Amino acid sequence: MLVLSAAAPSAPAATPPPNIILILADDLGYGELGSYGQKLIATPSLDRMAAEGMRFTQFYAGNTVCAPSRSVLMTGQHMGHTRVRGNAGPENPAAQTLRHGDVTVARVLQQAGYRTGLIGKWGLGLIDEEGEPRLQGFDYYFGFLSQTHAHNNFPDFLWRNGVKVSLPNDIVRVGPVDGVGYATKKLAYAGDLFAADAKAFVADNAARPFFLYLSVIVPHANNERAKALGDGHEVPDFGPYAGRPWPDTAKAHAAMITRLDAQIGELLAELKHRGLDEQTLVIFTSDNGPHDEAGPAYDPKFFEVCGPLTGLKRTLTEGGIRIPLIARWPGRIAPGAVSPHVGYFGDFMATFAELGGTKPPASVDSLSLVPTLLDRGAQLKHDFLYWEFYEGGVSQAVLLDGHWKGIRDHNIMAVIRLFDLASDLAE
């Protein structure tokens, strides 16, 4: 007699780790998106992304200027510990360079099996230096290595995987750094090139988990053009704002943001087209608060770029460091969610490591946001958040319990100003 034994039930297939896209705007203020109260600048794609996902109301950049903020983001360490402590500029690029001993979130995900890509602005290491993206965990990169080069929206070259890629723009060179200046012939807009490259990266890596760091340069001003011509805003056209009775620099500022918004909408559509929509966490945020560096004709108050907050880029008040954060992952993040959780750039390290099925380095100041994003388990909270800013002396800020904010300006012996953000959000 033949006896057939019941087959053992097969183990459920492991859920593959999600793709992760981190979109970082440059100098975009807390109040510059419709979902954060903006009335004049149209951001329909990002507003829809917020409606389909989660919007954070108290999330912070790593710093109030570019390089140290991005160092916090990459290393998961706050300003008391991270490598890059300030914008060093062309005079001292080594101070703005990650080293071999630094462990970036890209490296952590790369070692977990992710294909990693950087498109846009880096600012943490030049070609053939320790901080070059290829030596910091990125399998692929395309864009600007120098942050001052990234001022120019119409550059005459970009970098792709260590190779200089010439572009058909002509520029007036300003200063000693190759490529820094402003364009006199404008044929290739960097933002359009980055948007196309991001969609290509998604298509090329659809069959495996990927991490895409899309680090755009909008709406940062071209400081060199602002000094030479009085207007640091550059965009191919004024778009829907051409007929508005506004100063041209305001039209250009709004057009930069709306053009970026449309490109993000196209990237989300690409995910759907590739069947990756429900496998991909997309996060949008900004590297610090908004600028006032586009020349004398530009007034950031025109758009109320900080919303209810006080201060701009280069300040440690809320306007300089509190930033928008939108997270979207269909089927995993509840649509229309609004989170008051207090987090900051350093938390991306632990968050992405957990989602990637690995662990972050031990020496990080990072708490995973997964419990908040997925409404799963208890969310750990920081006892404090800390910032330093080096310009005209050392300024410091600390946030305790999410609402007690202490600021010391320009001098370690200065009086500490104390604010209760719960009752005095404008400080």
C-alpha cells in the first residue's frame, strides 16, 4: 500500500526590501509647498504626494547650511560628531570632505545588496579624493561634486562616475574653481538632466533593490550671478508665472520650484509604469532653510518662504533648520497622515538600515523612523537634538523634549536664549 505523506507547508516568501528614493531640495523653506501653507507657488505633485503619504510637521535638517547638513544626512551623526562641520569653500576643500573611515548610509545599503546612485549635488568630496561618491558607497553618480560649482543651473560640464561630461552651455568663470560662474549661452538645464537621469536609473535597476539619492539644486541661488548681474535665479522659462505682475526674480524662483515639482510627478509616474510604486519609499525634504542670496531684487517675504517660522538659511532659529518632509509608500504608509514626531537628518541612517534588513554603525546619533512611517511598534524619541554653525564665531542650538530650544549666537561665552516652541513657535 502506497502511503502519501502530506508535504510540509512551504515557508512564506521573504518580503524583499523596498527601493528607497531620497529627494533633497536645496534651500527650500518650510513654507514653500502647498501642503505646508504656500499660496502663490504651485506644487501639485508634492501636494498629492503628501495626500498619498505622510507629512512631518517638526523635522529638522542636519545644519543650517549645505555641507555639514549633508554630512549629518550621510553619516547619521549630529553636528557634535559628524566629519564636516561647516561650509569650507574653495579655500579649504579638505575640511568639507568625507574620509575613508566615514560610513555613509549609501555604504550601509550597498553592503546590504542595494544598487546605490547619486544624481545631482554632492559637496562632500572632489574627483579622486577620499570623499568622491565612488569611495563613499555609491555605485553610480552624475552631477556636481563641488558645491560652488552647483550654484550654476546651466553648467558647462558635470561629472559621471569620475568622468567629466561636457555640456553645450557657455559660462563666465568666476573664481578659481573649475566650472563656477554663470551661463551666457543656456542650452542644458541641470535640473532637466537630473530628472531624466533619475528615471533612467529607476528603469535600469527595476529588477533589484535600489537607493537613489536625488540631490537637486533648486531653489538655491547662483551666488556668482547674483553678485555680477543682481539676480541669482536661473530657470529655462518663467512657466505659469510669465504673466504675473511680479518681479522677474520672483517669477524665476517660483518657476524653479514648480518645474521641480513636475519632474517629481514624472518620477512617481515612472515608478508606477515600472510596477515599482508599492515597492518604493519616496522621501522629499530640503537640506536647510530658505535663502535670501539671489540679489537685491529678491525678497523671501514675497512668498512667505518660512511660513510661521523666524529666520532663514544661516540661522539656528526654526526657519533655518526646520524643513518640510514628505514620505510616500503606497500600501505601507497611510495616506493623508500627519506626524508631529521630532526627527532630523541623522535618522535616515537607522531608518534606511532597518528597511534594508541590516544595521547601522554603532557610532551614530540615529533613531529609526520606521515605527512612525508604518505605524508599527513604539517610536523611540531623541532626548535632544544639537546643531553648530561656524560663521562669525560658533553658534549652537539644542532642542530638549521637542519644544525647549536653546540658542547661543556666535560666541561660546554668549548668553543662551531659551524658547518654548510650544507657545512661541516664531521664537
